[in-house]
Amino acid sequence: MVINNYLRCISLFFVFGFSCTKENKTVVSETKQKSEVILKEKQRLEINYSKYYKEAKQYCQKNNLNQDQFFLIDLGVHSGLKRFFVYDFKKDKISKSYMVSHGCGDNKWGATTSKEKAPISNEFDSHCSSIGKFVVLDRGVSQWGIKVNYILQGKDNTNSNARSRAIVLHSWEAISSNETYPEGTPEGWGCPAVSNESMTEIDALLKQNKKVLMWIIKSS
């Protein structure tokens, strides 16, 4: 009798012990997912782009650029989040948002080493992205993605070498259309690269809209 009771207690221990362990793992997993969502939303809510929208509108009017919409890319945002925004001047709101890569700098090409802190430079062979205002110009042929690219003309001291550095807007198979946070987006040599699906949409927009302003910033 004593032996039977002992064995019963051992059995109950293992049954409830393993159940509790599984339940704890589930709770930890759910907590982690909730934390990632909170962090993601927190990063978005803290950024107010209204001053950029206002300045962009004035800049486009003054320089005879497209006054229907412009592109804002914020390299201060984690690369696993959507940070390429199409802003509609007439509707006064963001109409589309996309994933976009930045330059790897001294890091490995195609890795996500600088997903939280994009290196910035206007220098040749820096393999970095440049910040500043660009004008989206001619449509060309690319060896990447959907084989389409757009020439970018830098308009500031911080991106004056963009055209000579062959910095263009193009797509890349390695770029996801969906957010990958907390993972990052593969880094290239300085071009703003988007997914094939995103580039198809952007290409259609740029066929209808000429001389669009692309403003690349680093908010933090």
C-alpha cells in the first residue's frame, strides 16, 4: 500500500510538473510577442513627421517638383519596420508604406548588422546611405529585382555625390514586403532598395508622377 501511494505521488508530480513547465513556456512566449508589438508601436508613436511634410510641400512648390506626393524615408527607424512612406499632399496623409534597406558601411554586404543604427555618408566607396533631399529622375534598367531603377539626384551637401555613386531606387529579392522586426533588412551599398512587390507599385506611381521628391532623413 505504501509503495502504491508512493508511485502514485511520483506519477502526479511528473504529470503536473511537466504541465506547469509547458504553461510557463507558453506565457513567456506570449509575453515576448506582446513586448515586441509594444516596442514596435512605441517607436512609431514617438515620431512626428509633420514638420517634414510641411517643409517638403514648400520645397516642392518652390522648386517646381511634383506637388501631389513625395517620398519620406526615415533611416532612424529600425530596418525591420516599414520606414519608406508615400505622402499624399492633397489628402494630407501617408498613402503607402514600405520596407527599405540602407547601406552596410564597413559591415558585411547582405547582413543586418546595422539594423538599429544605419551608417550615413556621402563619400565614394563608403557603402553608406546618404541623407538629404533627392529628385527622382529617369527610369532605367537594373540588374536587380524587377529590373527597373530610378536615378536619384542629390540636392544637398549631404547627398551631392549620389548620382556619381550610382545611388538609385531599385528592388531586391532579399527585401521583404512585410515587417521583420525584431530582425532587420539586408543591407546593400547605399541604394534605397525595396521588395519586388513594393517596386512594382512604386514604379506604377512614378510612371504617372514625374520629378517626385525623395527625402531621406535619420530621425534618431
